[in-house]
Amino acid sequence: MNIIPRQTPPRAAWALEQGGVHPLLAQLFAARGVASHDELDDSLARLLPPASMLGAQQAAVLLADAMAASKHLCVVADYDCDGATACAVALRGLRLLGATQVSYIVPDRVVDGYGLTAPIAQRVKDSGADLLITVDNGIASLEGVACAKRLGLQVLVTDHHLCASVNGQTVLPEADVIVNPNQPGCAFESKSIAGVGVMFYVLLALRAELRARGAFDTPPSADGPPLGASAPSGGSAVHTVTSVGATMRQPKLDALLPLVALGTVADVVKLDANNRRLVAQGLKRIRSGALPIGLARLFVAAGRNASIATTFDFGFALGPRINAAGRLADMTLGIECLLTDDAARADELAKTLDGINRERRVIESDMREQALDIAESLFEEGQDAPPAICVFDPDFHEGVVGIVASRIKDKLHRPSFVFAPSAAPGREHELKGSGRSIPGFHLRDALDLVAKRHPGVLLRFGGHAMAAGCTIAEEHFDTFEAGLNQVAQEWLDAATLTRRLETDGPLKPEYRRVELVDALHKEVWGQGFPAPTFSEEVDVISQRLVGEKHLALRLKHQGQPVDAIWFGHTEPLSARVVLAFRLDADEWQGQRRVRFLIEAAQG
């Protein structure tokens, strides 16, 4: 492990301080590329304009025409948190804008697989829908979109994933309209926007189109029934939400921002300036109590306080509970929790999601230990791990392979894939795999190269630079493993394979204050804009194990004692050591005090 302090541009830090930013925050922001105080303006007015997103205006016209004709709109969602929040934003937003009939369908992870498939298109048609809208999927669903078109459906694809590639050429589905910042020719600057963000932008464009058509001249004649009526069982049933269409006051869409913020952080997309504004606006509304009741109940179920909500809550408390439904049960539960306006129903759904997440933790824990044993058996003790790790066991659960792959990647610092047998009827010979990568190794591009070199091995694949998924025949596992390792051997060098942790350097003792810890927690941190981590040499006064798997420490930092804890670490530290740590505040006998959360040690 190499602990490396980030370089802070002094001019940028000085400029931020002159703009009124606290010196510590100025240092942190400057080190993350913020050059002026103006970049910290998170107001809605600073969001990138919807007109700059290719297809948004055409989508608005398509939707407005469909609504004017009282057509049935059906949203095809995805089974992760981004897909669930995008679906909820679509249904809530379309209803706010006057849609008279909107339904949704979410594929079952096991039975249907990912994205818009031909059977899903048929189910949408059978439901009586006229216009199919994908959220967080669809850009690579060439056959699914083609099937929908053959069935006479209009198709609007909203997605943020990379486009399909056929014989090295980018191929788009033959949808009526595509909205995706990563499609060729799109000038939208925020290429990292999540699926839920894309759908939010489509709604902004739709509102502008409806405004231009004079739809908001008079007050609404009715509010329409609440969203999220009781959900039928089954992962791919069609769920209908009906509202009354009428000329109305122009609705505010900012009520959707808590859901946009949650989906953005939970999908671990890069928090560029535009994404940070979306998340900041969502957090402000959550902290003020302006959030859907289902989201509020999820905070309670997770033991978190919505009034002091942070991005950490999204990524490690709420997101996993929604994702658990898609991994082990039915994502309908997660979507309905975000849609319902009934407090009792929200409470019931939030508790159900919490219970599923507890089950997920047990399955994950058992699988993680077994997968790590398999991974570590691939190389001798004292030797380097292979350039890529591929793990399979017949008893693995396909719903948590991604989480386990992430744990292996974190421990071994290698691109890692974990496979489980497909539970889909008739596909028992197939393996479902999920991978996680390290900086410098684009996982989806690696899969593309493996597919080219070994035709027929990859039945399906897709993803991003840092996360991807694929399906292979069980008999081809060894070929896939060898192919991925060959690509990793070619692409990765010693520097890339060496674990690095960038930090913000030493922490001045005057900044070790509870109020500063609280100020840091209020900021938007996440992928591409990491939470502050400090590092310096300290003296270890005492150390002891807590709960058999955590190391509690008493340190001397800059000549003053401070408590620290290293979760999941049991090895004792030397008397003097360089530590990387985050700041936290705990409470003891009614007094709040600063403590360090240890991330790594060197020396």
C-alpha cells in the first residue's frame, strides 16, 4: 500500500478562501479540481440545460403528443437502485405533468435478465401500452427494441450506459427517440449522469414542451389518486398508475430531487459538477423533511437520521436496502416503496426491504469467505496475485456476485469477476458473472476484447469502466479466465497493480473539531470526488480488539491524544506508523468528540 498525499493547487485554494470558503474546505476542494468559488454554486439555475442533451427535446415532443392522445405509457425499469429511482421519478414526474395512464414493469434478474428483451416487449404490448419508455437500460437492447417496434409500440430509450458495439462499430437501437449522453453526437457535458438523472432531464424538457403548448394556464381540476397502489406479486407484472389529465398550474419537479440524489450516489457514477448539484439539491430537501414517505421510512429502517442526511447514507444505508430487493427478491418492492404516499404501506415496505438486506448480508458473508479462499488459492503465499481474478462455485448466489467481486477487488487490488450458476429455467448450463475493476483497467472494453479473441464465449456482456457483467456457458469458464488474464497482463503494469491511496495529507490539530467534522459530512462526496482522507505519522499509545474483528486505538496526533478505530482489521500496529484516516464524531457520556476512522497503514 502506497499512501500518497494529493497535490493542492495553491492559487485555487487561495481563490476559494478569498471567496469565503473555510481554509480546510478550500484545500479539499482545490485538490479535487475546483478552481473557483463559482463552481461551488449548487443552485438549480447552474444545472446544465436539458436542451444540450441529445434527444431530450424529441422525447418531450413524443411524450407530449402521447399524453395529448391519452396513450398508455409503460416504463421498463432496471433492478438496481438507479433503475428503481429512475422508474419512480418517471412515474411521479409524468403524473405531475398530467399523464393520464402510466404503468411500469421491472424485469426479474433471474428469469428475464438485464434490459429490454423480446419477452419483456411482448408483456408491455399485452398490457395495452402504446409507448414503451426504458429507464437506466435499453441502449444495448437491439433485439428488444426491434421486437417492440414490430409489435407496433413506440419506443423511447433513456439510458446512460455505453452503446452496443457490433464488429467494432457503435450500433444504436431503432427506437423512436434515444436520450443518452453517451450516444454519438451528444454534446451534454456530464457524461457520468446516472439513469435517474437522464430521466429527470427528460421530464424537464417535457415540462418546457408542455409550457410551450399552453398546458399550464389554469389550476388543475383534480389531484388524481396517490401513486403506488398495492403491488401485485411477481417481478415482471405490469403496475398501473392513473391520474387525471387537465390543464394545470406548472408543476415543480424539485420534489423528485431526493430520488435523483439517491440513485446518483447509489450507482457510483462520477460526481462531476452537475451530478454534485443534483445530489446537493436532493440532500437539502431531505434534510428539510421534503422527501417521499417511503424514503423517510427507509431512513428509519436503516437507523439513519434524515435531518442530517449525507451521501454516505445513500451509498451504504438506503441504496443497499433497495438493491437487496433486486438481488434476492423482487425490485417491485423497492419501486413501490419509493412510489407510495401511504405512511403505513411505506413503513411495511421499508421494513421488508430491511429484512431482505439482512438476508443479503448473511448470504454475502458466507460467499465472500468462500470466494476469497478460492481467489487466494490461485497463487502461492508470498507471490503476487494473477493480473485478473475469476472465481466460480456451483453454490454461489447470482444476486450477490457483484458485491463479492467488489470485496475481492478491494482486498487483492485486481480486476475481479465472480460467477454463479444461472437460476433461470432452461439456462442451468449458463454462468452469470459480475466484475469490478481497478483504476487503469476499463472492464467493459476488456470484455469486448475477450469476446473478439474468443468468439462465442461471451453470450452477453455490458457495463462501464469499473463495473461490468456477462453471461458465459459453464464449459467456457476456463477460456474466459485465461482470456481476461491475457488482456490484464497486456494492459496493466506494475504501477497500476500497486495499491495506491490518495489522501489530503496531514490534518492540522486546530481542525480536529466536532463542528468541522459536521461541516465536512454536509458536503457532497463520492465517486470521483472522494471524501476527505488525511494521512500522517502518529504514535500508537494503546490498541485492543473490539468484537473480535475491529482494532480500537489510542493515538498521539500532533502531541494530543485521540481515539481511533479500524473496522475489519485485527493485526496490531507498530508503535509509530503512518495512518490514513477519515474524521468522525462519536458520543461518550453525552459529549461528542472527534475520532479517526482508519483506512490504511504504511510502515
